[in-house]
Amino acid sequence: MSVYNSMAVNLKKYRENAGLTQEQLAEKAGCSKNHLSVLERGKKFPGGHLIDRLSDALEIKPFVLFLDEKDEAEFIRRKRFVDYVMDSMDKNELNSFKTPENEDSD
């Protein structure tokens, strides 16, 4: 699936998952319902500012709109793993990791 098609499919999927109509999402993102319809059909590609506004309105990161099914499945799998690891660790373990901020404190 091309990036254009992925964006169109994901835009509609995440809009529907959010329980929004085209009109509601268009209003939140500051575009017309007709323009959103064209985007969801893959007839046009949104500019960067509109991608940001759409992703903000959908409460997702902009790159998520461009994931194909395989990428999305891998992203979800990795996110679940990271969430599991983070939930399994206590704050003391997390604080013991070296970061640029705490590296000089030794």
C-alpha cells in the first residue's frame, strides 16, 4: 500500500475510532468537510500543517497516519512491550539508568 493510500485509510479509521463524523473532524482540524472527504478517499494529500491539525484532533502522533498495516502491527507490538517493561520496573530501577541529565552526578 502506498503512503497516500495508507494515510487515507488511516485517517478514516482513526476518525471513526474517535467517534467523529467528517464534519466534526473537519471543524476540529480547520478544514472543510469536502476537503476531508477528498483526503479520506486518497484523491489529495494534506500539507504538513493540516497533518498536524488532523493528528492533534485525533489525539495521535502524525506519523501514525502513514503506517501501513504491517508497520502498525509492529509499532503496536513494540509499544506493548515497552509499556510492559516500564510497568514491571519500579521507579528506583528507572532512575538508575544513565541519561545525559544524570550522567555527571556520579
